[in-house]
Amino acid sequence: MRIEFSFADFVFAASLHDNPSAQDLVSMMPLNFTIEDYSNNEKIAYLPRKLTGQNSIAFDNEAIGDLCYYAPWGNLVFYYARYRYSPGLIRLGRLDNGIEPLLTRGKFPLKARLLSERA
């Protein structure tokens, strides 16, 4: 599955992994919420409710462009720089075409909608 995100003048997509947390995110579509800067390597967006953490596992192959969910706070995490796994982090998928939109600093309304099955 793929999700399209848009904020400011940017539109970008992420391909989701097949896990219970990503499927739960899809069940919420479409979404209107807020994206904002956090730390120096990520943007975050709080969901209207927490996602399931069923079958989540630790990972050690962190990569720029990962889309994750941070269970303790209930937010999506869009990584635009290096990061390290921490307990409670669940990888949902990856950005499809780079991180450039995430480099724009600030707080913006964010829209998310389901695109389709990936061909």
C-alpha cells in the first residue's frame, strides 16, 4: 500500500510495509493533522489515536527516509537524517522519492490519503 502526504507546496508518497501497525494507519485514511519539526533529524505528526503495536520487532538497519511510528507518544516519524532505533519505534515503510520536502522547517497542516496497491 502507498500513502500520499501533502503539506505546504509539497506532495510525496510512502510505500508501507505489510505489518499490523501500517495496516492500522491505512484504516484511518484520509487524515488531516499537523507536521512539525522535532530534534534535528525528523518531522513528527500526532495521529488521532494510537496504532496497534502487535507483532512489532526491534530493527537495526535504520535508514534516512524511513517512516516510523513512535508508540509511546502516538506519532508518525519522518526521518530526514540519520537516527538510531529506540524501544517503542515501529517501522511502517519508506518514503518513495527522497526526503526533500522534510527539509522545510516549520509547522504545517498535513494531509494523508491512501493511494493504491503498489504495482
